[in-house]
Amino acid sequence: MTFSTVNRDDLKAFIEWFGGNNVLTGDTIDEEYAHDELKTVHRRPDALLKATDEAAIRRLLAYANERGIPVTVRGSGTGLVGACVPVEGGVVLDMTPMNKILDLDKDNLTLDVEPGVLLLDIAEHVEKEGLFYAPDPGEKTATIGGNIATNAGGMRAVKYGVTRDWVLGLRVVLADGTAMDLGGKVVKNSSGYSLKDLIVGSEGTLAVIVKATLKLIPAPAKAISLLMPFSSREAALVAAPKLIAHTTLPTAVEFMEQDMWKYSESFLGKNIPHDEHAAYLLATYDATTEGAVDEIVECASAFAVDKLDAHDVYLIDTDDRKQSVWNARGAFLEAVKASTTEIDECDVVLPRSQLPGYLSFIQDLSESTDLRIPYFGHVGDGNLHIYLCRDDLDEATWKEKTAIAFDAMYEEAAKCQGLVSGEHGIGYAKKTYLRRHSDARQLELMEAVKTAFDPKGILNPKKIL
Ligand SMILES: Cc1cc2nc3c(=O)[nH]c(=O)nc-3n(C[C@H](O)[C@H](O)[C@H](O)COP(=O)(O)OP(=O)(O)OC[C@H]3O[C@@H](n4cnc5c(N)ncnc54)[C@H](O)[C@@H]3O)c2cc1C
């Protein structure tokens, strides 16, 4: 497909609809709009438009569709697979200025938001009202539009599910500029194919999300985390599914080995308590009364020590301990990045029972490729974050080794009945692996969906497929 580049007449039209201050070109566009958080994919847009309102977006899309100008939607740019990078040039549409919280409906327990609202602002807004939006992806400065477009996961997925489970309705603008509402303030919906669920996780390739209706529930009274040390990786990974199957039902079960704490400690300049063990599970429990949480925590602790061979169970209950452990956990990605010259990442998701074997394979791969490959995991949902570190490799060797390592990692994940991405999406960086490890008929159906929504392919071209 050949696309048009943005010309003077296009810019005039954009300025009329978005206002002069919201249309940027050339060097006035900050370099950050040429990449996402991981910086493995680069391309500057011809024009950057700051989203103002739905009407302007409708006019833009109708026009871009007619002219064949690519439009790449962008939230906060915290993605890790190049999904918000305009690889075919054209327009980047920055949604962060559309950041109003529109309506909190206490009768229907819903929250209407514009797509540029940050995850951290949603949490703060609903918590003041004693309510809870459960999805908890690690990067709190991501937009809700970006979270929906990537079907973001996060720590609490074990008990509460992922972003898709909390999106009741969407208002979207299609590639031809038509706007429509999908789903709504309804808790159930069996009304034909769920177009809303197709948009969730579509990474800006099917439509632009201009409003979302989110599900809320009453907030738990409190949440307590338990840090459980184990003598080995294997022991922690064997314990994890048993902990999840136990009646105490954790909200989150994170897995890490000692090296990840050390990366974080050196990055943050602070030690976490009890960092001397080989491997850990970090499990969180919540409930609707404080007494119930205390009871659950006591029961889970006894189970971990008596039945799962945890060395001990450390209560992460004071503000100080919570901050130190969760800040260190939240810094893993940044800490690994800071430990080397460049990283690339793999976000496979596997049946939980396959994790011990898969991570042994990763260790062997690290040795055979002579690459440093740290990892940690949302082990509660079988999702691993595995990083390849460049260290002092020259460009050619780095490219060669990452290709060998990724080929092997995705191949092995497929053998373990795993999938290419658990939560970061496919974007541009993981397309090869989606194609390689998907059934041909499935890919045809995905291509047909893309064509049905966006026949001229202007929305975020060259992504996912
Ligand atoms: C430290 C760190 C921790 C992270 N932890 C997690 C985690 O726990 N779980 C997880 O899932 N991810 C995680 N991520 C990845 C990232 O934060 C998520 O993918 C997030 O959902 C991206 O949101 P964003 O606003 O930054 O979107 P961007 O990166 O700007 O865009 C991501 C995709 O969404 C599309 N998009 C954005 N807004 C819209 C819209 N309004 N309409 C249509 N499409 C749109 C873009 O086109 C692009 O395809 C983490 C990232 C970092 C840096």
C-alpha cells in the first residue's frame, strides 16, 4: 500500500480543525514522538496533532482516509513493541490532551472517561469514592486509551482479570470518520458479535477510542502483600499454581529471583528487606473487611510454609515496607535498562505449569548465546517478561544474537502451548512471531477484520499483521 505524505493543504485543514497550537511539524515535534518506551522502533511523523475533541478527530479521519494519509494514535508512549510509532510516516494523533473524567455513575457503578486520562488519575478518582477499578498495569502514567488498545494486564489479573474485563462500553471513530457507541453501561451483553471486544487490544489499527465506560466495584477494605522466599527458582515456580488454587485466592502472584532485587536495589540506591534468598513469590491478598484480610493472610502464610516449602513469609504491611518492596518491584524494567546499553524484550504467556521448564530453557539459551537474559514474571497468569541485554556487543553481533534468541524463545513458547504476548501486544516489533506462530486461517480472519474496519489501511499501518 502506498500512502500520501502530509502537504501544505493538509496542514491548513488540520489547523482549521485542531487549532494552530495543536498542529506541529518538523523540528517542533519532540523526538519522543519518534519512538515508544523501549526505543527499538524509530520514525518521526510528518505531523503531530494534539487531540482536542471528537469532532476534529472525525474530520481528520474522513480526510486522511480520502487522501491515504496514515494516522497513528498515541497515548503516553509507554508501550514496549513500537505500536505507537508511525512507521509509515503521516500523522501521529496524541490523545493525552483528551483527559477529562466525564461521569462517575454510582448507581450503575461505571466511570466514563476520555481516552487520555492516566491510569493513576482513575485510581485516585474512584478510590476517593470508596470504589475500585481493578486492572493494575505497572506503568501508571499510561493512558486508559492505551491500556484498552493493548488490553493491558498487570498484577491483579489473577483475581480480577485484565483491562478487557473492565471495559463495558466504548465510543470510537472509525477510519472513515464515522463515530459509534459499542456496548454501554450494561453489565451483560449477548447482542451479536462483540465489536467492543475487537477494539480492545487492537492497538489503534481498527478505530480511535474517544470515550470509555469502565466497570467499578466497591473497594476492598485493604490489601496486604506477603513476600515468600524459596530455596530455588524451581521451588517457587512449583509453589505458585498451588498458591493460586488455594481458597485464599491472591489478587497477584509475582515471581522474581534474587538478581532482579539486586538490579532494582542498585538502580534505586535502596535495599529491600530480606533480599538474601534465591527466589521469591510476592503474593497480595484483599477482602471487603480488614478482619477478613488478616484471616486470609494468616491462612495463606501457614499454607505457604507448611505445604509449599516457603522458607518464611514476610508481611509487607507497614507503609515503609510496602513502599520499599513495591517500588523495587515496579522498577524492574527501568533497573534492567539501566544495567546495560540497550535491551529488547519478550512477553510470552504460557500455561502456568510450563513455567519451570521454560525458564530452564531460557537459562540454557543465555549460556549458549552468551547473552545476559534477566527475567521476572506475573507468574500468577503465566506471563513472563524476559530481557535481552546488549552490554558491550557491537551492532551486528547484537542484531544476530537477538534474532537467534527470539526465534528460539518464541519457538519454545509455542511448544509449551504459549502465546506471543501476554499483555504488551504485537505492535511492530513482534509481528514476525505472531505470523510464524499463528494458524494461517486465523491470520486470514484477522486480515479480514482489519479490512472490514479500515479498508484503505490508514489506521496504524504495518502493526500487528
Ligand atoms: C515500567 C513499565 C511497566 C509496564 N507494565 C505493564 C504491565 O504491567 N502491564 C501491561 O499490560 N503493560 C505494561 N507496560 C506497557 C505499557 O505501559 C502498556 O502497553 C500501556 O497500555 C500503553 O499505554 P500508553 O498510553 O502508553 O499507549 P501507547 O504506548 O502510546 O500506545 C500503545 C498502543 O495503543 C494505541 N492507542 C493509544 N491510545 C489509543 C486510543 N485512544 N485509541 C486507539 N488506540 C490507541 C496506540 O496506537 C498503540 O498501538 C509497562 C510499560 C512500562 C514502561
